[in-house]
Amino acid sequence: MIKEDGSLTVVDEENNSITVYILFAFEVPELRKKYIAYTLDNNVESEDINMLISEIDYDNNEIKSIPEEEMPTVLEIYNAAKESLLNEE
């Protein structure tokens, strides 16, 4: 469950429990997968933010690396989602 501060505790591929701070979530319908853009630090005001994107399984709170062959599609949808969010502000 995502907390009020935007954090979520997930399990990575190495079975480590980590807290991520979700910037936004998006879905790639043609891949039938969900993704999150997130940081490992809640200081999102910093200009030196290190953002990551991972596939997420909300049912099990697991994040996975994106396979290389899916990366162009995921980045295309991510960029469109980011533009949409920026245009709303």
C-alpha cells in the first residue's frame, strides 16, 4: 500500500526489502505491465535526483528490471506520461 508520503516498501529481484518513493506510475498496455518511476530518497526537491524505472507487481509489491527489448516501448510511454503530467501543472 502506498503511504501518504508516496513511499512503498517493495521487494527487489534479489529479495531485498527496500522503500521507494513513487514519482508516478504508468502502464504499457501492449506489454500488459505496470511500471513506476521512483527514487530511493524522499528529497525530490533536489536537482540531483536519481530516478529509476522498474516494472511493478502491486499484488506482491515486487519490482523487476525492464528487459532490454522492452526498454524502447517503456521509455516512449514514460516520456508521453511525463509530458502529460508536466502539461497539467
